[in-house]
Amino acid sequence: MTESAKRTWDFYKHKPNAGIMQREFGFYCLDKWKSQGHINDQTNLSELFGYEEEAKHNLFELGWCEAALNPEFEVKILEDRGEHELVQDFAGRSVLYFKGRRNGFMPEYVDHPVKDITSFNENIKWRLSPDTASRFDTLPKRMEQAKEAAAKDYVICQRLIGGYMYLRSLIGPEQLLYTFYDQPELIHACMEAWLELADKVCAEHQKHITFDEVFFGEDICYKGGALISPAMMHEFLFPYYQQLLTNIRNRQKDNRHLYIQIDTDGNALPVIDLYKEIGMDYMSPFEVASGCDVVEVRKKYPELLISGGFDKRIMAESKDAIDKEIDRIMPFMKAQGGFVPTCDHGVPEEVSFENYMHYRKRMLEFKD
């Protein structure tokens, strides 16, 4: 087993005082650092920052931030609005962009493809069919890659869009809240299609490989807490999650533990106990600005696997502030085990290259 694989499994097995996996959540600062001459397109960030490859192999085909549509919608300009253009995106949403620039900022979503059961059936349901042959065109190659990864002791992780994120992508964040009350039958129809597709794709994958982890992209929280109530989660999400996870466990070729990870931004503290009801072992990325302190979370939930949790604002402040926060978090969390630190979302452009290099130098102290 490689050192990277050992650190990965030590994390999953919650080994106290184990070496800390060295990785990052993501970056929004690279263009600025390039313009300042610190890095260029040929820079090997893993080598520069001391990252290592997490020993994890991800299986996809089930969406992440948007539903796993096949075929996707045609991307086309719907309306020219001078400096802006209204575009139909691949998920069927009407999106307002700056003309000639569709990335690097939060777009404005003007409309979504599902309004009622008729629009769901006409626009979406057939695109979620598990019997669409092209979904499995690359299956032999993907499964061969997964088997090679498993032979190297990698964690085999099935990623998929969570129910809330899926519904939001179809209906829109504001209208969805009304739809739970006004059209509950539509929500259940959407979730039945989600379950049918997820179960079929997972079943095909499980004919070839055994899962170690199922990872839901959920984003069900904001700064103030959960976006929907516990009652809504119990009625509209959890029955489908539980059925999918039961089916997956029944198809496993051995009795290894199946880790369940939930990804949500915002203040996740109010939903930890809720997701533990469906067997959650692991949550990320614990945004500090939303009130998530990984030290306090660890004290309350000593068994929970945690990643994220380093305040991007402190990273932007000063080297002294970075040192103070590292000294507060890292010795305790390393002693407890089950923690992978990253910037609590993506490293923003307010973080200087010098500060980030200092952060990385300090984090490498906890590698072994």
C-alpha cells in the first residue's frame, strides 16, 4: 500500500494521530497568482504545494450539481439583451450571462424546466431514463479503470446528485419551496425518477466493482441553517435515500463498511443528526463563515469524518493569524483522527500567494 493510500484509509478508519492527507478543496485565486507571476500554466501545483493524490477512485454518471440528463438540453441563446444574453443551458434552465463570458461568476437563473407534472414528463423524465443505452457506452473502460484502482487499495466512491440539489436544478431554489407545499405529488414523481436512475446505474457498476463510499452532492444548507425543514427531508428525501442505500448494500459482494458522505455548503450543524439517520459517516466542507467550527463538531461528534474547516478569511489575513488557527485546530484534530483540512470552500483571490505558501508549509508539519 502506498503512503497516500495508507493516509487515505487511516482517515476513513479514523485512526488517531495518523498522518494528515494533504489536499485542497479548490481555487478561485489562480488567475490572480498567474498575473502576479507566482505561477504559470506549466506549474505543477501538487509539487509546489506538497499535495498528494488521494487514494480514491470516483464513479460518476449520476450528476452532481445538476440532474444526470441524457440527452442534455441544447445550449442556445434565447435572447440578446445588449451587454447580457439569455441562454438555455445544458440542464434546461434559462440563465442570464454577461455576453461572451459564462464562467467565473454566479449567473442569474431566470427560469427552470419543471413547473408541474406535465412539464416534468415532457422536458425531464425521459432524459432520466435508466434504459438509455448511451449511458453505458463507456462502461467497460470505466469499470476496468475502477478495478485497477481497487487493486491499488483505492477507495471506490460512487458520486451522485443528492435529492435537494437535484430538485433545485429542475425547479429552482425559490419555486421549489412552494412546490413542496403546492405540488407534493410532483416532488415524489421527480424523486421516483431519481431513485430509478440512481439504482440502475449503481447496479450496473456493482456488477463489476464493490463500493466503499456513496457521496451525495446535496448543498441543502445556507448561512442560517437548512433550506428545508426536517419534516420535508423525512417526507421527500430520506425514503428514497434509504431505499437506494438498502439496494446498494444488498448488492455488495462482501460485508465491508459502506461509507456515506454528504456534501453541503453553509451551516450544516442543524442537519448532522438528520443525516446520521441514513447512516452518514462523513460530512464536508464545513464552512467557518457559516458558524461551523470543526473542533467543536469533533467534540460533539467524535465518530464523524470531517474535511474542510479552515477559514478562508483567516487565510487571507496574515501569517500570524494562519499560525494561530493552525495551532488551535491541527494538534487536536490530528490526535482525534478522521480529519482532512482544506480551505472551507475554494481558496479566494483575496488570499495572497505568500500567505498560502505559509499555510501549506505549516500543514506539511502534520503529514506524518
